[in-house]
Amino acid sequence: MTITDPEVLRFIEMTEAAYPPEANGADAAENRRLYDAMCALFRAPRPEGLAVRDETAAGVPIRRYSPEGHAAGPFVLYAHGGGFVVGSLDSHDDVCAELAVATDCEVVSVDYRLAPEHLFPAQIEDVAAVWLAETAQGRPGIVMGDSAGGTLSAALCLRMRRLEGPMPLAQVLIYPGLGGDTDAPSYTQNAEAPLLRARDVTGYAATITGGDLALKRSEPEASPLRAGSFAGLPPALIVTADVDPLRDDGTAYHAALTEAGIRAQLRNEPQLVHGYLRARHGSARAAASFAAICDWTRAEALGQAPGQGR
């Protein structure tokens, strides 16, 4: 896929200067050092009038973003991306802060355990523990995540269905990895895509399972597209980057939900690459996508069905 948008090309250039492609294959400590530096490069200041505090929920570190005067209502549980190896409360701090203000929802960001120190299912165990703690008194919520966090968001819905627990009002998956068919067009067309290559996807899958790729392919909470049924899951917004090997995972998940009668919207972003949320202040395309995500989430939180997707 050819990228011609100068703003996107500049974002790629800046990202790779701080976080070169080989970082994806580095050891965890070096990968995290480079990733954290790259995230700091793009981090925007928090909006004014936002109360932010670090806490723990069910023993898991979280960061709570409460907009000034926000109405009581559904919250957003946010799971950050990073291949289950990198990322933290800080890496997505500005995304969560801006999301809280734009949706007028309290956002709870989860600092789940990372691989390789903690293998699957540690990550979904942490996300589920926070979800159950936050909803224990009947409080409704929406689950959202990008990349690996998108995986965890879909997995949380599957777990709540299995356990007959409190189901999210909606799931918002942003360029998620869902364990799709690696022969799908996006994996070949975007095999060498900027910021995430097809071989990086395989490498991270091996890391989270300790090399057991068969487990990754067979376990729905690791690869939600492997679920036997999609009935009973909540409405979904699935946002994909067109220049991303994971693009067709989102397409396949949208098709599976729709076939099961679940309301789902698929939004594919031309010219954009994996990780583009960090470009939202430098790219009109990324800004428009982030605004659409916030609008859809706010509509779901208010109980208003958003418009049909494209």
C-alpha cells in the first residue's frame, strides 16, 4: 500500500526515528525503553478541568480520569496497546484524558501485567478483575482498547458471556489483533507496513504465549475470532488502519458479529497505519478518526444508537 498523505508520512518518520522497526524484535527492556521515549515524543498535555488519580482496583494499578462536572453514567474501561509487551498508564495517558473530556465519561485505564514476565492469560485476568470491581455495584461501562488492548476488549466480552457476568454496553476496538487468518490480504499487502510488520505480529503472539502459537490460535480469549459463536456479544465499533497487517482481523470480526445479529460498525481508515492515535494532533485523518471514536462512544454511553457505518 502506498502512503501519499504528507502528515501521515511525517508521523511515520517521527515515530521510526524514536522507535525503529527493529525495536519490535528487541528484548523486552530495550523495546520498552524505546517505546516509552516514542510515546513521550507525541504526548499532549491533559485538558484542563480533568481530575486524574492513580489507584488500584482488585489489586491492579489503574488511572482514573474524571471530567469536571461529568454526568453520572457509564464509564469507559481502556486497555492500552503494545503487543502485550510494552505500554503503560503513561503511554496512553493523553489519549485517555482526551477521550474522557470528549465523551464526558469517566475513563479507567488498566495497567495490566506484561509479557514475557507474565504470560497469557495474565493480561485478560487483570482487565477482567478491574471490570468486575468497577461494575460490582451495577455501574454500566463500555470497553475500549487499541491494538493488543483491542484484543483484550473483545476477550473481556467473551469472558463475561462465558461467566454470565456484567456485559459491557459496547466494545470499541481500534486496530485490534483478533487472531485472524494470516493468509488474509492485509497480511500480505501490508507485510512490510510502517510501524507494524506481519512478522512483528507473529513475534508478539509468540511472546505472550511463551512460544505456544497453537494456544494463541485456539484460545478465544487470546484470539477472539476463534470463538465458536458471537451471539450475545455487545454492539461494536471496529476501527482499522488500511496500511496495517491487522486490518482484515477487524473486517472478519465485523462480519462475524453482523452474521450473529449484533449491531456493529466498521470504519477503515485510508492511508493510516497501526498506532495512528498518536498522530491525532498532527494528522487530519487521525484527528477525524479519533473524533468519530469519541462521538460513537458518547452516543452509546447516552443510549443513543449511532449512525450506520461505512
